[in-house]
Amino acid sequence: MRIIAGTYRSRVLSAPAGMATRPTSDRLRETLFNVLAPRIEGAVFLDLYAGSGAVGLEALSRGAQSVTFIEKLQPALKALRANLAALGIREGFRLHTGSVGAFLRSMRGEAFNVVFLDPPYDASAEYETALGLLGGAAADLLAAHATVIAEHRSKQQLEDRYGALLRTRLLKQGDAALSFYALNGGDG
């Protein structure tokens, strides 16, 4: 696993051992950032279920203003901290250790331009929780024209709508997929 482009291009990243997390493949991350390219420079990025931090670190490498990482699993936190240290990143990020649901229910005063979520394979109910909150009680965390992206198995069917969030695009690549959402189907 490596950073695809930008300041930290080609730098190798650590990943936690085991199956509790599933790092986004380099190929899928490249596809994701090709789609997001016009939105990343200066973006305020939220990486939910951050795991090793590969997606958020890619955003920082490509010019995001800041990234907030949310992760609660200790092996993933260890890998994420190691990756931040190895890349020499000391600013432009925040790390919240706890559940995504608790973060979304309690966080206020921040407006994210891009939100990425990729729950562990064995936690599929987390999609409903996170997307439901982002389309409802936590919708104020989304900046105008924000994009919310959920990585999931291509065979897993996510809803087209979660409250005010409407799916605007679905990209499949092998057995992985990316569902793009925007508030009320805006230009996400």
C-alpha cells in the first residue's frame, strides 16, 4: 500500500494485521481521487473508519487543507500513528479515537467538504448508522456541495437515499464499489 500522488507520492504505508480492517486498494484509491480531483485542493476532509489512514493521507498528499481521522480499533490506530510519523506529518490533521456514531452525534461547528467512510467487513450496520446520521441529525457537518463517499462490497446494496443524502453515482471496481452521495442530490 502506498500514496498514489502528491507531496508524499510513492511513500509506503503500514497496515494493521488481521481482517478487522480492509485497506482501500491502491487502484480503488486512485479511482476515487481521480473523481475527487477538482474537490481536494483546500478541502476539509473527514475519514470515517480511517484504519491505516491511507485515504485521508492521500487527501493530505494531494492538497487537502485538513483531515479528521476517526478510528477506534487499537491495531488500526497504531498503524495510522505510524504512518503519520513515517511521513513526517505533524499538522493539518486531527485524530479522534472512538466510534463514528459518537463522533457524528457530538461534533459541531465543522463543515466538511468530503466525507469518506469504509467500515470493516463485519460491521455492515455501520453504513446505516453513519449515512443515516450524515443525512439527518449530523447533516450540519456537511459544507455546501459536500460529497459523501461510501466504499463497500460491490454485491452489497446500499440505499439510494439516507434522509437528505441522495446517491449521485455508483462506481464498481472488481468486488469493491464506491457510492457517492450529496445532500438532496446536489452536485456531489
